[in-house]
Amino acid sequence: MPVRKQRNRVLRELAASKNLEFRRRMLGRSLSAVTLHEPGIALTGNYLKIELSAWQPANIVVQCTIKGLSSTGLIEQDRPTA
């Protein structure tokens, strides 16, 4: 039993490390995403959640430039004001 728990822990750590590295590669990129019903959140084609800098209505496609990482996703760069 302890070996199984150790292997599971190693696999979870590896998955978290790979996920973080993948999200880091998105920094500075412009990604297309669809806004969700959850306010201020959009989802990319590769299932990364983006915290939007400004509210957008649900179910529209937006272009987001990524400025940072959240604990589980990405953070959009502030949009220019008109």
C-alpha cells in the first residue's frame, strides 16, 4: 500500500509540474477563447481557463493576451480602454 501512495504522489507532482510549464509557455501569447457563464472567465481551445481583465457576456469569442498565471489557469493582460 505505501508504494502505491508514493507512486500516486509522484505522478500528481509530475502532472502539476507539466501543467505549470505548459501554462508558462502561454505568457505573452494572444489566445482565442470563449467566454463562460461564470463571470470573468473564458476557456481556450486547449481547455485553459483565463481570468479576463474586463467583464464580457457569455458565449462570445475573445482574443486575450496572457500576462500571468493564476493558481490553475491564466490571467489576461488589461484591455486598452476606448
